Amino acid sequence: MDELNTLCGIEGCAIVYSQCEEIPEVWPNEEKAESVVARFNMMPNVNRHKGMENQELVEIGERMRALSVKSTLSLVQDSINPTRVNEDVAECSTSRMRLKDDEFVIQIEESDD
């Protein structure tokens, strides 16, 4: 807990409840935890939860981002027309591209079929 306090430049504590233990574990010690909790309780409600997150909210946010990426990928995959891709590849293989007046120009060669 000391490292976290030093790295973040804040004063904090941890109170960990366990199903196996009746008494929670407290870091860095009970006196420091009581002081931090008392200062937290004296803060106005508006400031109390500013920047606060819990593990459940973090996991929900991660799942929502993953779903967003997945749905975007699905939309992109659905919009790809395989026939059009094959036509574009075929066109590129029978074309020559050159630069003219700082613009790319495609020259298509006529086949003797």
C-alpha cells in the first residue's frame, strides 16, 4: 500500500474482507485506515465518488469495449463483397500503375482473348 500511496501521490488504505476470516485485513494499519476513512466520510458527496471505480465496473467496461470492437469487425466483414474483391484483384493483375503529374494513373492492358 505504501508503494501505491507514493506512486500516486495520495493517502490511501486497503480493507480486505474474506469469507474465510471474521476480521478484515487492514493496510497499512488500523490507525491509518481509520484516518483515511474519516477524511473520506467528511468529503461532500459530489467529491466522494469522483474517479472511483470498483472491479465490477472495470470488468463491465472491458466487456462493453470488446463487444463494440466485435460488432464493428462484424459490420466490416459483412460489408466486404467477395466478388468485388476478386474483381479488384483481377483488375490489378492486368493493370499497370504509373505516376503522372503527381497522381497515380492506371493503364489497363487489353488481352488478346
